[in-house]
Amino acid sequence: MSEAIEVDISDLPGVGPATRAKLEAGGITTILDLAASTVNELVDNLGLTDETAHNLIFESQRLLREKGILEKDLVSAQELFDRRAQMVRCTTFSKNLDNLFLGGIETQAVTEFYGEFGSGKTQICHTLCISAQLPVEERGLAGGVLYIDTESTFRPERIAQIAKTRSMNTDTMLSNIHVAKVYNASHLELIIKALGNLIQQNGIKLVVVDSIISLHRAEFVGRGTLSERQQKLNGIMHRLKRIAEIYNIAVVITNQVQASPDTFFGDPTKAAGGNIIGHASTYRVYLRKAGQERKAIMIDSPCHPYGDTNFMITEGGIGDPEESTKKSTASWKSSKAAVAEKAEKSSSKKASSKSDNEEEDSEAAE
Ligand SMILES: Nc1ncnc2c1ncn2[C@@H]1O[C@H](COP(=O)(O)OP(=O)(O)OP(=O)(O)O)[C@@H](O)[C@H]1O
Ligand SMILES: [Mg+2]
């Protein structure tokens, strides 16, 4: 990857000083940034013509393909296999949760945790801030962390507590976590656009967005704004996915839940944001409170079997419940059995859950 980063953006055909200045003003300073952009972004935000935007993206992607950083238009399964071999998995410090992910949170992927308040989304993110910094031999990602905090729930003292409990150097851990406090939806969109630079400058191997939807959900209220909101979220999600693949980093996002009144069987709670977030996330995990414990359910994955497992929130971040630590494999179930179990558990709640927000109900259709 370093070879491509050394190629200056001005070396691309058609990039003179004026275009370069426009690109820089928009936070695009490397070939990798350009390759991860969309034509619409370059046209709408930087005022480039359609044709220039198209050519620049095409040329930057061609260069990265030549250097073997981006996949070619047609690749053999063997090449894909080799690329996947560069993927690294990051431990969550919970054996159960790691097993659910067949080893840990993957690079080259977007992992989504959704669940109700207090289900442990932010605690998992805090724990990963520590584990991602560990060397690869210790099942970390050997890199820094970028924490995009949209709910003002990042707590350095919690990081210090986790590090201390695990006898790690608190100062080192804290100084390798870069926190972006984000207060509105357009600020979040700007940060996501600048991600390429931030990742390269700070040696980032994990990007956390906690949460992906809260700002857009709060700002785009009412049915009339739904399609604009979904379009913006779509842009964010696709950029995150491209960034995860191009930079071989892990991206973890959290999402809120909404009631799904049309559910007659199964859990009436579903992830907010409709299909746009669900489709762009590589892995989607639902978190639920289960007494003192938390249950994690693999809802969507291109390669994991359906599974669920329990974990605990502890002083050391995320851990395993006493009894299941001994039999630490996640309890795999056939989809049928799992669906039947979910249906049974929630059948008592099924008809009572009526959403009072029509707009939210139509999210899934977007
Ligand atoms: N140091 C700690 N030790 C044990 N449990 C903790 C600790 N800190 C927080 N918790 C527990 O974590 C839970 C909150 O989890 P978390 O903040 O991850 O929820 P969340 O899913 O992010 O919720 P929200 O949707 O409100 O953001 C609470 O039950 C709290 O008691
Ligand atoms: Mg939270």
C-alpha cells in the first residue's frame, strides 16, 4: 500500500494545480482518497465537472488496481482468497463474542452492533479501543483507533479503567485513541469524507462510529425528509465500506433500534435506518439485555452461521459470564430452531407493539 501512497495526486492525467487545489480543499490529498470518492461527491462538493470527476476516479482506481491494492474488475477466486488472507481479526476480550465472529472483529469489513439502550454497544466499542492496539500476535490490530462520538458517550476514564484492569499502560492506550466529537449530521459527513487522511496520518486500524444514526435521526424528522436522510446515510455507509477494504482496517458502527409493529412472529425490535444500513454492513449483530448478562445474536453475515452467545460487561470491558466461560463456544443453532425460539419468546409481546411514528415504519422501504 505504501507504494501507492507515494504516488502524488498531481501525477494523475488531468490533475493540474487548480484541480489539485479543489481536491485538497475537499480533503482529498491522496490517490486512495480519490479512489474511495464517488462522482457525486466530487461534483456536488468540489464543483468538478461530471467528466473530470469520472476520469479522476477511474484513473486513481486503475493505478491502485495496477499496484494490486484494489481488486481488478475480474479477479480469480485465488486472488480474492489471498486478499482475504491479509484480513486480521481483533479480539473483543470475550471468548464467547470472539467465537460468534469466528475469531474476532474483522478488518476489510463493517461490523454493526444494534440494540436497545444499555445493551452494551458503547461498552464493546470502548473495549475494542484497547484490544485493537495490541500486537497482531495478541489478537489485536497493532494500530491506533479513531472514535467518532456522536452521542457524547466516549469516556476516557472508562478506557483507563479497562486498561488498568488488564494491566496495560493507560497513557499509551489513551494517546493512541483519537476522538472526534461530532455534533451534527453534516459534521459527521465531513469527518467521514476526511477519513482517508485521518487514517493515514494516525496509523488507524479501527474506526468506531457510535452511533451511526442518532444525528441524522434527530435532524431529519418527518416523512418529507426521509429520502434525503437515507441518501446521506447511504453515502456514509458506502464510504465506510470502501475505506475498510482499501485500508484493510476494521470499522465498527453502532445503531439504534425501533419497534416493528408488522412483526407477528419473532422479536418486534429491528435496527433503525432501514435496509440502507443493513445492506452496507458486512456483519450485523443484535444485542439484548439478559438479566446481568448480554446476549449477542448474529443476524446477518456472508459467511457466519446463525449463532448467539452471552457476554458480560465488566470492569475490564467485555468478558464472559462465569458458567459459559468454561464451555466457551457460542451456542450455534440451526436457523429454524433459532427462529422458533425467538417466535416463542416474543409471541406474548407481538400484537401490543404499535409504532406511533409512521415515518420510522417506512424506513425499511427506502
Ligand atoms: N465499569 C463498568 N462495569 C460494569 N458495567 C458497566 C461499567 N460501565 C458501564 N457498565 C454497564 O454498561 C451498560 C451500558 O452499556 P452501554 O453504554 O454500552 O449501552 P449502549 O448499548 O451503548 O446504550 P445506548 O443506546 O444508550 O447508547 C450499563 O448497564 C452499565 O451498568
Ligand atoms: Mg451507547
